[in-house]
Amino acid sequence: METAVIIPTYNESDNIVALVEEILALRAVAHIIIVDDNSPDGTGQIADELARQHQEVHVIHRPDKLGLGTAYIAGFKFALGLPTDCVLTMDADFSHHPRYIPALIAHTRLYDLSIGSRYVDGGGTVNCNLWRRFLSRMGNTVARLTLGLKAGDCTAGFRCYRRQVLEAIDLDSIFSSGYSFLVEMLYKCQQLGYRIGEVPIIFENRQQGASKISRSEIWKAAYTVLRLGWERLMGRP
Ligand SMILES: Nc1nc2c(ncn2[C@@H]2O[C@H](COP(=O)(O)OP(=O)(O)OP(=O)(O)O)[C@@H](O)[C@H]2O)c(=O)[nH]1
Ligand SMILES: [Mg+2]
């Protein structure tokens, strides 16, 4: 299956070269699409250099930090313009290790959406502090209960979508611009009846660079879940 990988970046200069090289070494993906939001640390220029060296690498430059959700959407639209069968998303910080990419792609033969999951047998987290683990577990529990989501890991950004899924969803109708985009996308996939599978992964906390999750992102995510929960209650699609 021809696969495009989307990597949103904001200040990932310590990670991006090693990550792209590890992905290319797998020889499992046809395209790597880096979506950079004018990172002050020069990630965008490093990405341009990678694109000059490797024909598989494409770079989308956005003028400002516009959020993870809209970065995925920009990447999806670009990927759909290429002859890809599936589109994989992952973080740039090695929390989503490239070694799982082949299993995720293989799983997408059986499922419309495959999630690299911390919360299925064989999955887990390493080096994450108690607060991060609590936040993740809490976010998952609230999303599952409020929206009836069936996946174990509803907030994971390590995913592989079949092309048809992305073509069927009106990407411009997605409300969330930030991290809660992941929950909203999963909700839409489940509502549309797509088959969703999970591949166990060990999520490792980032070793280089800084986290971008702010307190306001957490509030925005809570609002998104409540908003979708209300729509579900009202029977709106
Ligand atoms: N283009 C773009 N990328 C972003 C934005 N916010 C975060 N990212 C990238 O999205 C990915 C996830 O962000 P992280 O800060 O690692 O968030 P996280 O993995 O949930 O949090 P940590 O575990 O603390 O690393 C990383 O590759 C970031 O560089 C944004 O506004 N725009
Ligand atoms: Mg991270």
C-alpha cells in the first residue's frame, strides 16, 4: 500500500533529521509530508534541506503556530493530491517510534483506521510522569464515556487512515484546531461506521525538545468533547 506520512512540527530541530532518516530507512513509505508552523528554531529550513536531499520529503510551511489539528488537515489535503492508499500521522519527537510504521500500514489492510495504541494488550508508556499519564487516561475515559468511543486509545496521534476515510470526511467541517482534533476525527470515523483497529505501541516520552501542550489546549479539548457529546445527545450527525 502506497503510504504518505504526515509529521506536524513546531520547534523539532533536535528530532526531525534523525526521524526522517529512520523512516526512509524502513523503505515502507512513499512520501513524508512535514507541516511546519514557522518554527523559531529553524525546523522549517532543516525540513527544506531534507526535501532537497530526498525526493520523498515534502514541506508545507505555514506562517504561524496554527495548531496541531489544522496542521493535520493541511497535510491530509496535500496527501490526497498524491497517489496514496493510506495516510499515516505521527509526532516528530520519537514518542511515536518509526519501528511501528510497518505494523500500522499492514493493519490498515484489515481496518479503515489503525491506531498505534498505548491502551491495548502489549501497549504502554515509558518515562511519562504521573501527571501526563493521568491526563492521558483521564482524557481517554472522558472521551469514551461521553462519545461512546470504542477504541482503547482515543487521543493517540499515531494513526494510519485509509484514503477513502479522509475522502469521506469533510475536513473543513472539523471544529477543533488543536489536540482535540484527534478525538473529533475518531468520533467522525466511528459515526461513519469505519472499522477501527489498534496496534500496541510503547509510547516513550520525548527526549529532545519541549512539549507544546498548554493548559489552554486541555480546556479546549474538554470543550470539544462536551460539544460533541451534546450533539450526540441531540442526535445530530
Ligand atoms: N505544525 C504544528 N505542529 C505542532 C503544533 N503543536 C504541536 N505540534 C507538533 O505536534 C507533535 C505533538 O506535539 P507534542 O508537543 O510532542 O505533544 P505531545 O506529544 O502530546 O506532548 P509531549 O508528550 O509533552 O511531547 C509534535 O511533532 C509537535 O512538534 C502546531 O501548532 N503546529
Ligand atoms: Mg510529544
